[in-house]
Amino acid sequence: MSMETKPYHHLPDGTFRNPEGSPKRDMKFNWSYKIFNKEKKKLNMTVPKDHVIEKNEVIKSLQDNKNNDYILWIGHATFLIKLGNTTIITDPVFENNMGPLIFGPKRFTDPAINLNELPNIDLFLLTHNHYDHLSTRTIQRFPYKKAKVATALKLGKYFSKNGFNDVNELDWYDEVKINDVKITFLPAVHWSKRSLWDTNKTLWGSFLIEYKGKKFFFACDTGYGSIYKELGAKYGPIDLTFINIGAYNFFPMAPIKDKSIYHTNPEEALNIGQDLKSKKVLGMHWGTVVLSLEPIMEPRKRFKNSSNQYGYHQDDAIIFKIGQVETLEKVLSKF
């Protein structure tokens, strides 16, 4: 394919870039492990009891809801979403640390259930290759290798070499179907990297999940960008958007506090929900591992408290506990 016919996000060197009009990285941002670790030690790491549900209760809730459509937050960006005969898992990471081998930031909350406690999985969704989303150890040990995989361009190799045989690499706007569920891979404002040599060599993106007239938007890690108004116009209204509300504060390394072009803060997440014409928004990518310097429980508070400014009732800006299982009917119902 010549560059004249390639989409904007495909570059001549084989790498990818964000949608046209997306924010650019601030050159005043100076990452420093020394400063990050110094500031990280100042965080209060006390996890409130109301943040995590006991595992035996989670297992019971899964059993009680095995015939229902439901959502379970396992932690970070990992959810189970059951839609009829299709059970979906998103960006599953079940390890204690988000990095290679024993390296990378460690969880301060465990996964709600273990990998071997998962129900049968039909569809494995993977948004991008960062370590807190793509875990090779989870993929290797995943108990349901017959699951259909939908992932971004150039990420299929992680599955094919580990025994998965229904692997679908998707470009933005590509679609796949399973049972009565349709998946469309859509843009996000992010990036990709797993080593010093592979920056933006694999694609990233979000998933639109359509089922029986309902639309669910599972966001990749993303910053705010004008692309969301376009997606809202084309695909909205959305019934429920799963959106990152954590990992946004890198001050003093970043010039502005609580602002990241690659991770929305709670207010920007609500703004994306508004742009997507989403009836409800569910905060994720918080409360699991320290990736930035905001207080660990701040995202949920800001998400709820800011909801009215973006046209949402507080009950429509949804916060799950880790391990919470809710029926789809209840999540989508009016407050």
C-alpha cells in the first residue's frame, strides 16, 4: 500500500501515530526515576476497606450470576463482561508486578480472582502493548486458548506463539464478530512501547462492543483528543463507556500538575464520555498500581464530584470496587 492510500496514523517507517489533531508531547516533560521514586514515597498507601471485595464473595457472586449478563472488575483495566453466550476479558494482567519478570511497579491490590478461577472466556480483548495491559505471563498461562483474540496491529505474535489459533489483528475501524457480539477497533490518543527499540511499532486502540442494540466503549489508555467528538458523531450514543481515570499526575517532572496527554484525568474522562454521547461512564485504570503521583484514592472522588459539570448524575459516573460483580441490567438502569 502506497503512503498516498495509507491512513493518517500509518507512518512511512512502519510506526504509528495518534489521530490527526491529537495533543503533542510537551518537551518540558523530563522523566526521572529518581524524582518519581522520591515523590512516590510521599503517597499514603492505605487502601480503604470499601475498595476491595473479599475473594470468597467474588467467587460466590460469579456463581450466582452465571446465567446473567454481568460486569466484574478484576482490577486496573481487567474486566469480565458477560453478554449472552459470550464472556469477554479485557487487558488481563494477573501478575504481582506490571513489568518484565520481577520488574515494574507492584500492585497494591491483588486481582479479584486468580487466573485459574476464571469462567470460560470466549473473547480476549487487548488494547495495546504496555506492561500493565499486555502480560506475556498471563497470555502463556491463560486457561482458555480457544478464545477468539481481538488486538491491535502487530500484537498477534504474542498469542500465536502461545497456543491461541483464532487471533485477529485489527487496524482502526476494523470489525470482528463472535456469536451475537460485534467488535469494532477504534482510535485512542496513546502510544506503544515495551523496550528501548520498539516505540510506536505496534498499534493501540479502543473497542466498541455491540450487543443486542446496546453499545459499550472500552477505552484504551487515552488522553483527551478531538477524535472523541468524531467517534461520538459516528457511533454514539454509547450506553456505557469504560474509561481510564488514573495515572495523570507526573508533576514535578511534568510542567503542569494533574495533566497528561496520554492518560485522562477524571474530568477529561467525563469529557470523553460527553463527547461519545455516553449515557454512563465507568472509571478504570486506577486503585491497583502506582503509575503516577496523584493520591491513590483521588481518582474516584474527583470522578464522582465532577460528574455534574459534564452532564452526568453522580450515579451515572460509576465506580466499582475491585471484585464487584454487577448485572448489566443494574449497571444500565436509571438511577
